[in-house]
Amino acid sequence: MPKDHGIGASSKRREDLRFLTGRGRYTDDINLMGQAYVHFLRSDMAHGKINGIDTSEAEKMPGVIRIFTGKDFEGVGGLPCGWQVTDRHGNPMQEPPHPILAQGKVRHVGDPICAVVAESAAQARSAAEAIMLDIEELPAVIDMKAAVQDGAPKVHDELDSNLCYDWGFVEENKDAVNKAFEEAAHVTTLELVNQRLAPNAMEPRVAVGDYAPGTDESTLYTTSQNPHVIRLLMGAFVLGIPEHKLRVVAPDVGGGFGSKIFHYAEEAFCTFAAKAIQRPVKWTASRSEAFISDAQGRDHVTKIELALDADNNFTALRTETYANMGAYLSTFAPSVPTWLHGTLMAGNYKTPLIYVNVKAVFTNTVPVDAYRGAGRPEATFQLERVIDKAARELGVDPVELRRQNFVTEFPYATPVAVEYDTGDYHATMDKLLEMIDRDGFEARAAESKARGKLRGLGINSYIEACGIAPSALVGQLGARAGLYESATVRVNATGGLVVMTGSHSHGQGHETSFAQVVADMIGIDEGMVEIVHGDTANTPMGMGTYGSRSLAVGGSAMVRATEKIIAKAKKIAAHLMEAAEGDIELKDGEFTVAGTDKSVAWGDVTLAAYVPHNYPLEELEPGLEETAFYDPNNFTYPAGAYACEVEVDPDTGKVEILSFAAADDFGNIVNPMIVDGQVHGGLAQGIGQALLENCAYDEDGQLLSASYMDYAMPRADDVPFYAVDHSCQTPCTHNPLGVKGCGEAGAIGSPPAVVNAVVDALHRGGHSHVMHIDMPLTPHRVWQAMHQA
Amino acid sequence: MTQVTMTVNGKTVSGDVEGRTLLAEFLREGLKMTGTHIGCDTSQCGACVVHMNGEAVKSCSVLALDAEGAEVKTIEGMANPDGSLSTIQQAFQDHHGLQCGFCTPGMVMSAAALLKDNPKPTEREIREYLEGNICRCTGYHNIVKAIMAASGQDVGAIAAE
Ligand code: FES
Ligand code: FES
């Protein structure tokens, strides 16, 4: 019987009421008295030397208040990078400066050069057109492998080369891995591209800076997934504003998918300019601007090799990846191809020896950083594609090959530095096979064939590491931040609660699901719990929402704070009932004394806390408010099995997704409806990557797919109804809720299922030479693959 | 600047606009009705869909001046007169047809226009009709399901909530 409230119930989302009636409050809905508008004049060339900027005509244009250039930022810090990777030789990565407005050079199309502040957005735009730029075009490097050749143009003149780092993992295992390859009975090799994507949250980025001269306080309203992180980075590293004089508010945010984690130049600019002109300054990105200024995702080129023994056991894995950083290091960019990717190369398998090499490269393109899954989709795609290819080469069933190599005992320490606490990969695979009627596939394929279509089935497993945390561990790995989460639970005199969380909701429904948890713990109505997030002025220092960490880390902090509340409330209840504290039980919002019929209601206790007339004041402070910071001791490891069935039109190469099934193990579930929704969204993004999406640059560094005319977003008719299941549950062993995180799984696990399915379809159609097709699998690429010699 | 007058959600409103002002901008900035969203600059995303004289239009591709005298309905005018959610809005909540909420105003307005013309659309018809509305969060599953449910169809058999 599904629950109707509390943990495990599909409570309807309370935030929907404002979103469905047009009463959300997104950043662009904020308009401050006297606000001015900024328009950024951005580079239209990928690489160039700035010889001169003449703003004199533009300054005379109507409505112009002030025009800023790189000169105005000479004494100001650049955008900081939050993660330092150490290379194979023990040296720190090369870390170039990242100015707010270009200093001397432009390095990618979209690099901001000038900022025009005017009375209206249209006036700022018009004036920007009157700025005379003298920029000498320099040769650009776009291709990663070309960028690391001797004599390649350098993106940053002050660096030795375009190589950010050459990372080996685990360097000490390299020789043993190579030896295992020499001894292997079979080696499967695959070269593949994990193409660059644009995250495309539907709400473009917005920033509104405000300054109060009377108190010397700055406020930034911004479309962020982590306002405290922005406050710290911008305050301490860029503008030199102490945190107590800086407030960052991220109100309703229209999707993030990683792209709104990072600290961007426009945020620092609006905060800086508001003080400079003593008026609020607002910037709203157009979609075209988003395409050339939001951090993009993925962009790996990889060679992966899998070694097997004569019994088809995986004996070693070796990869070499080129990872594009773009022109500058975005906030967490260096961590994505390394610690969020290399550590996942074991997948669900007990491969004993693994060596991962990653070369991160600067190019004259938009910076790349975490996008839904961040490193884990890249790892999963390589691994699940190479296993499928191995199965094909060996003539064995791809599911059986996987099963034979599954990790089955937990905890399991992988050879790539992480320890899976729990899981059951056979269970999710069993569930998946039950969902898809694999036995009926041959009949379905025959039916397709009769219609002249090629049907294929792709199956894969995935594992990911999320609930991204342990501060101590990530610190060792180069993070310049902690990764705990925080919550303050404030109980009011009349019994209602406000939970102030460091997590941020931008579509995940925390206002509902977090309230379910707290209400369940106390046994009160969910409506009595209010969740507050997104404002540094009224929430404790938090690290924000990404890496599917909100419930696993932020939810755990909230549980800990609520436990402290309950412990104190029990003391008050014991006093009120003149009983021993140890005998007090809390159930359904009532405190009782074990073995008696005495009871006091939750509201009586909360009232006593704030009207402490009959109260143990000598032992206990009045009030009922607690804060907890939670820093877990491991990541969480959601895992599962995905299947995709496609039909390929052999005349056109067009792929149609007929069905997609996902069997996930997310541990315990708080709100199944929300979890399903998270998986659906992830699947659409994974299918989008597999079939449609691509940031295509030409050789001059122009982004060819820079609008929705050319960047193919998945639309409603590109995707099917999905079958999702999360009944396989191995609860996380190290957080109090036993939850694992579900935000990214769909995007991580789905691309290989689609590509496996298309390759399968082509083989069934007699195109047995096709071993791989690079994403996106457009009709053109599929048709070409079929017809290549 | 030219004065423009129209009816928005039953109320007569007017304001001064430039020739280039879009209806979406007039609603958001002139009237401070921020329920209508702007998600792109190429008329592709549908976040800005409103009804003009009963037809769904992308308000980012209509000049405010061209709405002179028009009857405009926006997401702010979709609830029942007593303030409760209309059938379509309620179905979106019941079936989790929204996550971040940014595409939602356009989705609801498009859905309402579809159901007016086609009271019992098939899954395929809904998916095709929503061609001009992009959602990055939901994967469309629950949006399609919500619209089917709003049209009175049994969605119990569709996999998962
Ligand atoms: S804002 Fe109108 S279609 Fe995108
Ligand atoms: S709900 Fe976020 S874009 Fe649709």
C-alpha cells in the first residue's frame, strides 16, 4: 500500500501552486528601484589581441550611464578555480587567470570585452553596437589533439603550453595494467567521442547587483544552485567583500543541471558595477548569449581498452582521454575528467587493474564544466560501449558478460580509490529484464523487419558516485572547498517549523520532500513544516545542490538538526510530565511516558520552550532551534540497469526510440513521484545526447549550433513514455536516511543504452562492420555508418 | 513611444511601448506580470505562450502594438474564479508535470489551446502539438500524461507516476 504522507509518500509538490499560477519569483522577475541594465559586448572571434577599444561614440548614446572595460578591473581578482589537480609527475595543473572583462586578449567567441550600463536594456544594446573595437585576429585552436602539438597557437601566452594537466590514475598501477594487457586472452579497443553539450536550463542566467551605501552592503540576486559558494568565491577571491557585507540570493531558479553551480563574470560585474554607479544593475542573458557564456559539458575524446582472460573475466582496463577545458578554467572544471570520471571506471565490475590517463587541454572555445552527471556519463559511456563491443567480438551475450563480471560483495574497494558501500547489480538487471520482455524481442524485431525497419535492443548497467562529499577526501583530491551541508531547524512557539537549508532547489522539489522527512520524524502534518533556501541572509553556510547531493547530504544535516530538536523537546516533555527523560517517546506528534497514559502534545512542548514558565531553566535554555552540519564519510553509489529499444529506418538512418526502461537502486526513497520525475528528465537529456545534441564548432571557433534553430533540444515527440522502477533498494549504509541520490542517474546511464541499441539494429540488418557510431546518432551519421566500406 | 491598450485576463490595460517592444516584454516589464517567461530569442522554446483572441501565440514573436485591442490571456488568468487550480493546472500538479516551473506557463497555455481544439488528444497528437514547447526538466513524460489526464483519459496504465 503506498503511503499517503511522510517518508515514502508521493506528496504533491507545494511549490507547484506558485509555478502553475505564474507567481514564481525567478531572478528576472526581480526589479529594483532605479535599476540600470547592462549589456556585455562579447568577442565575435575565437582568439584575438585587443589593440584598442574606443567607447567615445557609444558614451554619447541615449541612456548610457557608464561603459566598463578590462581597465576598470585591473585591480580586481579574476574568477577563481575551485579545484586543483596534480598531474602524473606531482606538479600542479597550469592555471591561467580568468578576468571579469578581457585583458589584452579574447580567447573564445563570447568572451566579454566591454559592459555597457544604461537606463534600459535596449539602450545598452544599442550603445554596445557603437563601440569601436580594434582586435587583431590570431590563429585559434579548437581541436584538442591539435592544441597539444608543438607549435600550436597558445590560448594563454603565459603558460608553457595548452596542456592544463596530464593526469595518471592510479599512476602506480600503470605497469601492472600494461602487463595484464600483454597476458590477456582478448583485448577490445574502442575510440570514441563524448561530444560537447550545452546544458540549456530553460531559464537563462540573470544577475541583479545592488549596493546600500548607508551600510556598505552588497546584494546579488542570481540564478545559482549554490548562493553561499558564490558569496565566498566572489567576496573573498574577486571583489574583496567580506561575507558579512555581502548577501547572495538565488530565488526560484529555472533549472541548473550544473551550469548554475559556477561563479560567472556577470555576477561579479553586476555586484561591482552597482557599487560603482550606486544603482542596482541588472543583466538578463538572451538564449544566444547563454550558448556562448554558460559553461558547457562533456567534450572528451577517448581510447579505451578492455582486457579479458580466456574465461571472459575482465582483467584490466586502460583509457586515454583528452578533455576539453575550453579557454579558461571554470569553477570546478578540473575535477570533472579526473575525480568524477577516473574514479568511476570500475563501473559495476570487479576489474582488478585500471589505469586512466587524462590530458586536459585549453582551446579557444567556451569553458567546459560539470553538466548533469559530470564525468560519470563519460565513464559509463566508455565502459558500457566497450563491454558491448567485447561481447560482440567474443560472440557472447552482452548481459551475461556483464553479469559474470559484476561486483557482488560489499563493501567493495575498487582499484580506482572509491569504496562501494552497498549495491545489488543482479537485482536491478533482473528487474530490468522483467520490465522489457527480452524474450519477446526476436518476435518484435521480425515484425519491424516485415515493415522494412531494423529493430535493436541495447542494455547496459551503470554505477555512479554522488551525494558528493566527504570534505576530507575531496580536500586530498584537490578541492578548495568543503562539501558538507547544513540545516537550521527553527521551531516556532505554536509548533510549526522552519527548516533553513544550505541545499538549493531549482526543480527538485525540496520544499515538499524535505518537509516530508521532518514531518515524518516528528509525526506532524507536512503543512506545519516550511523549507527556506536560497538566501545567504537566512540560511546557514551551505555548499548547495549538485552531484545529486541534496537529500543524501543536505537531508542528512536536516535529520541531524531535527534529532537535536527532538532530543531537547523530550527533555522539556519530561519536565512537563515529571518523568525521566529516558522514558519519553515521541509518536504522531505526541510525547508519552513509556508504560503510562501520560502525554503532552508537540504544541504544548513548543509553547513551553518559548513561554518558559514551567520549565527547567537551570538545565535547559529556552527556545527550540538547532543547527547541524553534516559531512558524510563516503559518496553514495546509485546503480542500475537500463534498456533501450530502437527502430532504424535503413533508407534514411533515422532512429526512433520505441521504449526505454530504467531499473534503478537509489536506496530508500522519500518521494517516489519526484524520484520518477528526476529519472525521466535525466533520460531525456541522455537520449538528447545520444541522438540530437551537439555543440559544433567550426575550425575558426564559431559555435555553429548556437540557438534552438541549430542545437537540437529533445522535444516531446523525440522521446517515449519511459518505464522506470526503483523497487530494488539497497539503502546507503552511511547516511541516516539510507538514501543515495537520483538526480543524475538517468543522464549517466542512458546514452550507452541508445547507442548499443542502434549498433544492435544495424548488425541485425546485416551491417556487421559497424562497431560504433559517435554521438549524436543523427540520421546522417547512422546512414553513413551503414554505407561505409 | 506609442500607447497600446488591450484586455489582459479580463482587465483593460494600457501602456506606452516602443515599436520594437514585444508582447512578452510588455507583459513582463510594462504590466509586471512575470508569469509569462522568456526562454529564447528565436521563437523556439514556447515559455512565452499566451492566448491572444483565443489562439495560442508565442508572445515573444508578437509586437505589443499588434496586440492593440486584443483579448490576451496569460498564466495568471488560468485559475478558476475562486482561485483554485483549473483542471489543466491541477492535472499538472497531480501528475508532476513540472519541476523548475520555467517552461510551465507556456506548457499550460499550449495545453489549454490544444484541448480546446481537440478535447481528447492521443499521446502522439499531444507530443506533436508540443513541438514548440521545450522542457529541459521533465523529459515530457509527466507533461503528456497530465494533458491526457486533464482531457479525462485514464492514465493509470502509463508506466509510473
Ligand atoms: S521566448 Fe518565446 S519561444 Fe522562446
Ligand atoms: S519544468 Fe523546468 S523546463 Fe520544464
